[in-house]
Amino acid sequence: MNGLKTLRSVDPFSNERMDEELKLCSICGNIATQKACFDVGDSARIVERYCDTCVKSVKFE
């Protein structure tokens, strides 16, 4: 693996479930509203969550 992650998709994310902690933006710590899925190699994927402002800085590769 080359240490890079490749962005595959960005979708709306809801924090509406009251039985879980609020998910926060991976960059600024505000409430997350978007979910980004990344391929990281070896058939593995990670999910990161972002607010509407920070998701604009996430780049597709």
C-alpha cells in the first residue's frame, strides 16, 4: 500500500439518532453533515465525516 487514501463518494449524513453521540467533523470538530468513503488499499475502506464547509476541501483522486 502506498499510504494514500482515494475518495470514492460523499453522501449526506444525519445525526438524528438520539441513542448515539453526535458525529463531529474530522477537520474542525463541528457537527458532521456529510460522510466521505475512502479506499485505503487491500480492499479496505474508511469513512470520515465532515461539516458542509470542510467537505469542500476534500478532493477526489
